[in-house]
Amino acid sequence: MKPLIKGRGSPENPVGRFERIDFVAEENVPDPESLPRTVYYRDATKTIISRNQSPDIPFDASINPYRGCEHGCVYCYARPTHEYLGLSAGLDFETKIFIKENAPDLLRKEFMSAKWVPEPIAISGVTDCYQPAEKHFRITRKCLEVLREFRNPVGVVTKNYLVTRDIDIISDMARIGCASVVISITTLDGELSKKMEPRASHPEYRLRAIAKLVDAGIPVTVLIAPVIPGLTDHEIPAIMKESVDRGALDAGYVMLRLPYGVADIFSAWLKRYYPHRKKKILGRIRSMREGDLNSSEYLVRMKGTGIFAEQTERMFRLAYRRLGFPGKKVPFDISRFRSGKATQLELF
């Protein structure tokens, strides 16, 4: 078993599924990855809005300012996306971060086009838009400034307290029905969070973010994601209570999925931290995925099937009713959108 690396979710860097050659270091040779540092690369993307056609995802258009995520969440379903770049879903995903510096300009170009039809845009969806890189590069904030300029509705998804930095912009948009925030919480256990999502905000700070956003008039939903059966599923009611007490208007959850190399990374993590529970946890996951550790089937992949999936759904619904969630799904007001022509006129 490889040694722990402080601040990283995975000590492994498995070869990508598209690579034909793997390098295995000889014994007694110093491991160059023993203390891997985060490296940032420019991502010269030509488009910034991604299209989603999945019926179980509540948005059609999204922006991801970064590729890779330094949060290092060991369970992250997005890890395999780095393999398309010839990199690993392991340490590479959390240490080699691609920055879309031209994202704000590309977004403005989209909105200035006569072809643009106003619609809500989600920021995040693959990697977290408020990961540590955002403190320096501020790509997310610059995109929000463009969204506010054109009054195009936006929904932000994050597990980082850094979202509160941009309350000034998000609250401006929320006042005209053009913004909401989803805060993702996996566990309330700070020690577990440190092991599982080492560079994400502590659970208490995510709860504080909910309260701070709500106080600024921003509608907030708590997303319990992922729910890990046999490890965190019992926390669902507690997470919901803490969130509604701080003003969350709605709640949802997503069951753990382990696509491609994430299955091995997560299994190795369980072996390190919870060896006595590994068999139970993986068994529960398989029971929800028809014997596999992952399911890509639409309308099934987010919740799973079987008795444990049904029990989780009942627990969530019972807590939702008992805690009195307002359940207000605030509709976005696309009528507020200002065309490029209108924006240009303001310059005169």
C-alpha cells in the first residue's frame, strides 16, 4: 500500500484506460510523486458552454471553468475525464488543473450572438468552480460578472465556502430571479471529510455558507452527494436538519457512482481507512447497481435500485416532510435577459 500524501485524496496514479504503456518505478528509486504539487495549465478551449441531454440532470447548459479538481474527493465521478487528456484519474486529476482563462470572453461572445436563446446556465456539473484555484484565477467570478451583465440566469453548484466571496454578484442576480446556489454536503463528520475530500471546505463551513447566502437573499438547496451506503447514508436526516435550520429552501441527494478507475481508487481508500467495513460498503453499492459498482442508465444511476435504495429514498422523504422544507424551487426569469445590442447601447 502506497504511503499517504497529505492533502490528497488518492495516493495512486493508475494508468488511464486509453493508454497503452504504463510506467512502473523500480524499487529503491525515489518516488517523484511522494509530494506532488499542484500544477496549472492553460486550457485553450474554443467553446465554454457544454450541452447536457441527460433526463436526470436538471439543466441543459453548463460551464466548467476548470478541468481537474484540487478538492481531491476520492469518490469523484469526474476523475475519469482526465484520462481523455492522457492523464490519470488518480493524482493527476487533483494535481494537474487546466484553467480556462478565456471562459469569460467566450461566454460574452455567446451572449452577444443573435443566435443565443436565453436559458439557465449551471456553473459546475463536472468539477467544482470554487476549488482552490479559483482564489487566484477568479475565472468563476469573471463568468458571474458576465452573467450579471446580461442578466442570464445561473445556478451555482459547489462544496466550497469560497462561494460566499461572490455574494455581491449572486445576490444582485437573485433579486431579479436569476440566481440560486446548491451547496453539496457529503458528511457532517469533519474527520471523515478530511480523509475523503481533503481540500474541500469543512462541513461546518458549508453550513455557514448556506446561512450567509440565505441572509443575502439567495435561494439555496442542499445536495447530499454522494450518499455512500454503509458509511454516510445514516447522516441524511442530520444533514437535512442542519441545512434547513440555516435556511435551505430545498434538498436532494445523489447515490454514489464509481465509474471506470474511480472504483479502484475508492476501493483502495476503503482498504486504507475502513478495511473492516469495505466488504459491506461495496456490497451495498453492488446491491443498488445490479451487481456492479456503477450504473450509467438514465433515471436509475442517481438513486440506484433495490431494497437499500428504496430505504434511502424513504428516509429522505420522511425527513423532508418532518423537517418542513419549504420546497420552493425558485423558477429562473429568462425574461430579464438583456441582448448584446441592449448592453452595447449602455456604452453611449
